[in-house]
Amino acid sequence: MKFEQLLGLGFFGLTVTAYLVLFYLGRKWRQEFEEESVGYWQAPKDERVRELTDEVFRPRLVALFYGLAYFANGYMKITFSMWAPLYLIQVRGVSTFDAALFLGLVYVSWQWKMFIGMLSDGVPVSFRGSTYRRHPWFVAAGVLSIVATAGFVMSDPLSVPVWTGFFPLCLTMTLAGALFDVAADSFAVDVTPPEWHARVLGGVNTFGMSVGGIAASLLSPFMIPMGGYQLVFISGGFVGLLAFPFLILKEPRFERERMFSREAIAFTFTERSVLVASLLMVGSAIGTRRLSNPTGGMFSLVMDEIVGGFTPTTAGYIAVVTLLSGIPASIVGGWAADRWGHRRVYMISGVAMMLSGYLWMTLRAGMTLWFVGLAIVSNFIERINAGGRMALMGDATPLALSATVFQMYMSFSWVGNIPAAIIVGYLLPRNIPLLFAVLSSFTLVPLFLVRYLTPYDAAKATVV
């Protein structure tokens, strides 16, 4: 087993270990609290949640900034998920397996997100008489973006070693993206009431990512002739600077229910829904969504195998038409999930996503138009499913540990990227029908698990 694979498995082990430790401590403390008749909520939950969110939730303002964060997210993901592997394969002559492994590892910082979230929840920063939990991480994301951008400016991607030069620069940029993502997600979960989860955490999330991905897909083919792939990677760094405007937003009051405390751990990590949500995110990663969505990480590998011999302009146009389908899907999916139920929309779209995944088994080298058609349809379905999934994760996140728990779910999703990368890297060059048969079948796992994701007392949600 390669060092890179061991590294990914190591982070998986750390995340699982952290969860198990918190579960053990929570179980021990919860028993003590119940013996003393100590509870988590001191007022009716619906009433208290509204008190804590009404002061800071402004639907249009929060949606605008959260969409801005995911614009940056989508732009950077296209830059480092699509253009970076194409650069490695077509310019540097890296094998498909190593390119897939590179993708799995360049987002290893996203596997740390639970621990970043834990620091964000547990180490608030006091400044000029106010307490902040999210603002310091927006600052850190912006600073890291500046560092990564400077590194790309001063290096030559045509000669820098792949694993000891190019990889650390990409990792720095994706770490900046991870910090930006953690801070934006945590802020949105902090201030968004449950009845808005699908439209904000799901719809705005996927909408912003689609628009950012489209921008990167359209601009990059024009930048490559002017400044090579180096200019593309530099532009990816610049969008990370969008983290700084978030400092003008007001954070919610830092009260008892938002503190990192023994009570919060005891009444959160012992709940079945936290375990179910974690397993659901792992299962959802080992499926077709990372191949059918250009921001998912593996889309460019499938495109290289099916289309072959394409120019950057062709690749950009294919990504654009695919991502365009995600814009109406984000609007429809967010509205439908908040109206008819997050779990119901997630399950219906999940079944449709599985069936569309089986259609990918018909792909063969040279079937460009069929590939593009399948990608458009599959991405539309996947974006609706992603909106429902993000809403469900918001439903299963408590007020006190919003960054820790929500980012634990996201970490488990990216942890699942490692086995997915290995499966894709091995099967894609050998047996495309078998690859999609395997990945589509994995979609059944989260569809089975979501049936057990129910509201619980320590959570923010009142209805799933």
C-alpha cells in the first residue's frame, strides 16, 4: 500500500477515533446528568431556537453571502478537481491511477474539517469586547489563499516536482477552501432556522457551487493559452479572498446553548441520529456523485477516458453545460425539500440518481454526446439530492456544536473519497460498465440509512 493511501486511511482512523471518544465521554456524562435530572434545553426547543436565530437570520443577506462562499468553493473545486488532474495526465504524463490518488489526497485537508470545527466551537476568540467563533477562520482562509497564490506565482508548474512541489501548493489552496467552507457552513447553521435548511444549506449551497464551477469552466480555457495552467491555478487562489467580506456579518450571541460543554457532548454524540448521519455521509461518498458532477473530483477522469484527445476549451464547455443543469435543480430541490420534507425529497432523488448511474454502464470510448447527455441529467438529479442531503445534515446538527458536528459529517463524506478514488482509478481504465454498476449499487446504502434519521431532543431540527 502506498504512503498516500496510508495517509488517507490514517485520517479516516483519526476521525472515527474522535467520534468514538466523544461518544464514550458523552455516554458517561449523560448518565450522570440524567441521574441529576439535568437536561440540555431550559425552554421549549422550538421557542429557544427561534430566540437564538431571529436576531441574526436575514434570509436574503445570509443567502447572498453563503452563495458567495460556495461560488468560491465551486470555482476552486473545478480548478483543482478538473483542471489539476487534466494537467497531470495530459501535460505531466501521470497515470490515471496516480491522478485519481492525487485527487483523493489533495482534499485530505477536508478530512480534517471535524477538528477545525472542534477548534471553532471550543476556542472562541475575544476581540474588542465581543466573542467570535467563525470570524477568525474567515481570516485564516483569506491568508492561506494569499500564501497559495504567491506560491503558484513564483513556481513553474511545468518543472516543479508533482508530489513534492505541485501537490503542497494545491494542498495549501484546498486547505484554505476547507477553512472557508467550515466557517461559512458553521455560520449558516448557526443562524438558519430549520424551516429554511433546504433552501439555504441545500439550495443556496448547490446554486453557488454551480455558478462558481461554470465561471471556472468558462474562464480557464481562455487563461490557458495566455498563461498556461499556472494562470488557472492562480485564479483559483484569488477567489479564496472572498472569505474576507464575511467579517462584516454579525455572529449570533454566544449563550449557554452554543457553548462547547459536557452537556452539549453528552446530549449530542449519544444520539442515534448522529451515528446515522455520519454513516450516511460515508455511504454517499462511495457512489456516482463524484463522477457525474464536475465539482465532485472524478468527472475529469471519466471525461478523459470517454472523450479523449479533447482540448481545454472542449473540456470547459462540457463542464459548463453539465453545471448549468445544477442551477434550476438547486432552486427546485431547495423549495421542494422545505415544502414536502427533506428526507422524502432525498430518497426520491436518490432512487433516480441510482437509476441514472446504471445508464452510465453503456458508456464507451468516443461516445461524447451520450456522455454529455448523461452528465446533464445525472447532475440535475444529483444537485437535488445534494440539497436534500445538506438540509438533513443541518437538521441533525445541534446549536452548541454546530461546527464540530456538521463538519464531522462533511469529513466522513471526504473520507469516503479515498476508497472511491481507488475504485475509480482501478476500474475506469479496465471495465467502465463494472465501475458504474459498483458505484451505483452503493447508492442503496444511504437510501437505507436515511430511513432511520429522525429528529432528536439535542438537535436543532424539529422536523426532518
